[in-house]
Amino acid sequence: MTASRKLEALTQVEDESEPIEYSSPPCYLSEFETGRMAVAVPSVRIKRIYDQPDPSDGFRVLVDRLWPPGVTKVAAALDAWSRELAPSTELRRSFRREPDRWNEFRIRYRAELREHTSELEVLCQRASGLPVTLLYAAKDPEMNHAAILREILLER
């Protein structure tokens, strides 16, 4: 069919007997039933604990081992505090926010998290139902353990 014929087909009035040709196959509502759809990608975000809580945060979980200074429990608006998913004190101290140690930190933190598969699974299940926001106190939004934890949760 030529381009001009396609244009004519699109501009035809519906009551004409000639059928209109479409460029894509038909779509049926049954294809979108819950049981037939692919599982949605979990919504896992990271955010500093010092930022204002937002209703779009969903399930808010603090993933630091220590309580962040200057934040009250009311202001934090937490749903959970998962200390066991934070890096160990020795790992945290060895990193010291030095960019050249980031890759080593990532490897060692991922190794530590292998010991906490049940806690990770709980967070994965939570993320499949509603958004999960991992809260952290670090100043760097990219080089922090919550970013690594988010990657791990999205990989599952």
C-alpha cells in the first residue's frame, strides 16, 4: 500500500465498506489481566534521612547502623530500621569516603550482605508491592552503601 493510500485509509469515514488497515496488530484486554502480565520492576529509591519525607516514598527504611545525629524519630517517619543491612563498623571505617577505595568497599559490602539474605528477601517482597525508600545519612548521594543495596535489590 502506498503512502497516499494509507493516508486515504486513515481519513475514510467509518461507514464505508472498505476496511481500514492499521500498522500494528490488535491488542486484547485479556492480555493485560494481572495473571498474564510480567511482574513489575520493583520501585526502590534511595534518599538522605535529612530530606523531608514524602508520601511517594512508600515504605521508608533506614539502612544505617547508627542513628543519624540531629534527626528525631518523628521527623524521620520510618516504617523500619534495618541495622543488619548496613555495612559493618570496620568496613565503614576502612572506606572513609575515599573515592579510590569505592570499588573495594562495593566488593566487601556485597560479600557482607550475602550473610543477610533473609532480610534482603523481605525488602524485595516489600518492593514488589509498593515503593521502598532506603534512607541513609551519608553526604554523597552516589558513593554510599544505600546505592549498592538498591542495586542488589533490583538485581533480585
